[in-house]
Amino acid sequence: MRSSHPIPGRPSLLALAIASIISAPLAAEEITQLDSVVVTDSRLDHNVSVVEAKELERRQANDLEDVFRQQPEVTVGGSVGFAQKLYTRGIEDTKQNVSIDGAVQGGQAFHHNGRISIEPELLKRVEVEAGAGKATSGAGALGGALRFETKDPIDLLREGQDFGALVKAGYFSNGDGYKTSTTLYGRMTDDWSAMASFIHKDHDVLENGNGDDIAGSNSRQQVGFAKVVGHLTDTQTLRLSYERRTEEGTPAMRPQWVQRAPRNDFRPMELERQTITLNHEWNPADELVDIETTLYHTQSDLKVEEGTGHFFGDTQSTGLDLRNTSRFARNELTYGVDYRRDTSSSGPDDNKTENEDKGDVLGLYVQDEFKITNALTLSAGLRYDRYEVTDDAQQEFKDDGFSPNVGLNYEVIEDLDLFAGYAEAFRGVQVRESFRLHPSWGADNDPNLKPEKASNTEVGFDYHPGPFYFTGKVYRSRIKDVIDDVAKTYTNAGVLESEGYLLSAGTQWNRLHAGLSFHHNDAHLGDLDLNGYDHNSLGNSIGDTWVASLDYAVNDAITIGWSGQFVEGLDDLKTSAGNVSKPGYAVHDVYVEWLPLGQDTLTLNLTVQNLFDKQYRDHASVADFTSFGWMVVGPYEAGRDIRVSASYKF
């Protein structure tokens, strides 16, 4: 049951404050408008929201939690970097399709660890597709898709510039940490450009809002990234990128639990991911041909100290996506094929692939957007996916199925759209997480394991009168025969349901951007509410969430901003141990960005996260089960963090 008691600073008061601010007289002078924090990707992608690079830079985003801090449908919990998990509408990213520049991040090392690691400084934009959606979203997108896009060299070059460099240094008070980066970029010829970036981040143990250490939160990260972009002809573009990311620390063996227990001691861990991606675009002067090709290989390794040696978990994905878009008078048709080969393995120092699962998935898809009338647009698509897996016990699983989708968008008047959509997603049996292949920690596959099938229904509106916007949607998602680890056996656990609604309002008015969003979600599996203990790798219950933001350009050189996240408490959350509660919380962040030279040659930033040093446990972390005598509880989030940075662009 959800608490009926409002948390301190309930945003109904904020709404009044924002309304009074945006109605105040503004300077009449013409200046460049601020970038919007969240936008709709297209008239038909109403379930897609976008985070832009400028927003991440202004707020000095350091990790996954920072990236999605202002996305009400997305929640990231876990102040310990190794433990950060992402939930969209209460469903964990393990049930979503995650890609970086089109390279799918398949597989998982350990369900107690987070699966996604990304360096915000490299990002150009992030797209969040909530819920099963279009056929182009990729195979097995049961809970939606997350698409990360990195920057090109041209994104960093100024007009008329052939070569440049960006040097950046920052300090953050919580954990006495620092971050440095150097990026070189330039044109090698008129048609070829390249960039190389090296980033180093290091911090000690963080402190929570009470000033206590968050055990195991120390971290050292290094990222190397290189990209080459070439225009082979006037109609062909090639991108080749390589990323290597490492993180070292001393978290608990189960890092999303902070309680010390006999099998949850603190030990050194090292996570490494390498991804190489080739993107090719061919867009000749032909409305019927616009071909995009993506080839990729990604490998993630988790090394954990065990006894006198180490235990390794490794996941690899190699894949292809080939698609073409044909444009006609009234419709746009995209069709293609994608394929992915996954391997999950684990073992000790002397045999790192002692245990191994292998699998592949082949997909065919078509998606059409047809303008029936000037006001009415139909979107319809279909995927066919075939999965094959051979697990470590030599059991073979073969599944195939279709994933249809249909949507309508009706432009009632010039600035008002009404939309409705229904989509399904099919996912066959996949390779297991690598640490579940461990002889002691293992979980076997039920030989009768069935594929998962998701459905997502949405209805809503999108209204943009002048400088204002108002949006709203209601959704219901179901995953039938959801696969979960039950008593060390992967089995079909029933029907997972997630339903709720999202409301957003705001304005982009000369110097000011103001936004306010509210998200309500109920997620459960059978009689139990989704929670981080019973449903590791499935989902979690998040309280009603308000997100508010104000960004104001004082002049051409100074921009200031504030954002707040307000999460209402959950009472009597049903778990297998009994009912637990999650207290509500309110967290405020502020920033100042200053360009003292009047352009982006020198940029100075001051950001204060958790301004009032709030002591709280994010709802995306594991709730407190200690009242049952268990040593199961998630970490508190970091307290106040003052971040300063300076970047110089040559």
C-alpha cells in the first residue's frame, strides 16, 4: 500500500512556485534559448525521451545515476558504483535492450552487480524507450530500450577549425575525488576526422547524509575512447570506434547489500569492458535507399578475489544490424535483419572458461509509418526472432516468435496530438549470467523453460502551445512467463505487471527553462510487489516520483539551475519475508556554469548535489530487511557533494 502522507516539500507547492516564476516578466532581449532537458523524439515516438549532452555537462554527471537524474520514468540506485542498477517503469535493464552506438550490451556477469557502465562525458545523447515498442528496437526489448550515442569529432570542432583539444579537471568533495580528461580531435583531410579521449576518475569511500562511510564505495575508473569518421563518398559515411573502460574497487561480494555477513565480505573487484563498433551509412539520391549497417563486438570481464586466487566472469556479444529505409509519398518503411552471438563463461585463474553458455538470436523486422491523412498517422511493424542456446549442461533451447506493434497519432489541432499504441516483444531463452555458472553459486536452467512474451499498451496526449508543453500518458505492461532465478533454478515465474501514468509540463521561454513531471508506477509479480531482494534482475518498486527543474541564463556567459527529485514513501510493500517500507525523500541539486571568456574556450562549473545533505536510501536500492533478522539492506546514497571543474578548449 502506498503512503498517503506527503513528504516534506511536496511538489504541489513547487508547482505554484514554478508557475509564479515563469509568469514573471522576462528580459525582452533576444538570446539563444536553453537546450531542453527532455524532448519527444518524433511525433510518433511518444514513449521515447532524450537526454542531451549539454545537460550532462552542466550538472557534471559522473555516473549512470547522474545521467538519468531528471528522468521520472527511470530510476538508478546504489551509491556503490559496482551495484548501480537501472529501472524503467520499475523493470530492470536486464529485461531491456541496451546499446552503445548500436552495439548491444548483452549478457550479465553477476545479478548482484549493475550491468551498465558508461562515461557521461563521451555521450552526445541518450534515448529512453519505455516499454515494448517498435520493431526497430531490437530483439527481446521486453521492458523497452536504452540507446547511448557517443560524440563525433565534428561535434567538438568549432566552425572553421581543423584541430582542437579539450582538457578538463574536476574535484568532488564527497570521497575527496578528482576527475581528469584529455580529448584530442581534428580533421585529417576534408573527408576524414578522428578523436581520442582518456578519462581518469578516482575517489575514496563516500559519506552518506549522516556523515557515515558508505562501505565499499571507493572506486578508480579509467576510460580510453577513440573514433574515426570518414565520408567515403558524398553518399557514404563510416564510423569506427573503440572503447575500453575499467573500474576497480573493494565492494562487498554482493555490492547492493551493505551489511557485512559471512558470505558478503569486502574484497577487491575489477570490471573491464571493451567495445569495438563499425557503423556505415549509405544514402544515395534515391528515396528508396537509405542503408545503415552496424557491426560490433563487446566483451565484459568481472574479476573477483576468491581465496588465494581469482574468479572470472566473462560475457561477449558479437552482432550485426543491417537496415534500409524507403520513403514514399505518404509513408516511410524501415526493414532489416539483425543477428547477435552471445557467450557467457566463468572460471578460476587457470581456466577462465571452465563453465560456458552459448547462444544466438536472429531477427527480421519491418516498421512502417503511414500518413493516412494530414492529421492521422499510422505506425505498424512486425519482428520475427529465432533464439538458440546451448547451456553448460549441454541442454539445448530453441524458441521463435513474432512481435507486432501498432500505433495511431491524431493531430486534433496544430499543437495538440492524441496517441495510442500497442506493442508486443518476444524473448527466447538466453545465456545465463556468468557467475551463475559457478559451481557454488550456480543456478541451473529448467529443462522446460519457455520464452518470455511482453505486451505494452499506451494512451496519451502531447500539447505544445507556444513556449509551453503539456504531456500525459497512461500505460500497462505485462511480461508473461517471465524468467527468474527461483531456488537456484531459472524458471518461468509467472506474469510480471507494470502499470502507471506520467504527466509533464514546462516552458522554454527565452532565458528560462522550467519543467515539472510526475510518475506513478505499480509493479508486481504474482502476489508480491517487485523488490530488490525477491526480484533481483527483474525489477523494483518505486514510490510516486516528482521531478522539477529550473534553468536560467543570467546572460550569455552565466547559466544557473536547480533540480529536485521528490519520491513519496511506500508502506507495506509485500515481499516474501513480510511487509517492508521505503521512506520517502526529497533531494535538491544546483549548478552554475560560467564562460568567463564569453565562449566555450574556458568553462567553469560549480555543482552541488544533495544540497541539504539528505540521508536517504534510493527506492532503486534494496529495501531494509533487517527487521526480520536478515543482513539484507541497500546502501544509503551519498550526502552533499560539491563538484567544481574547469575545462579549456584549444
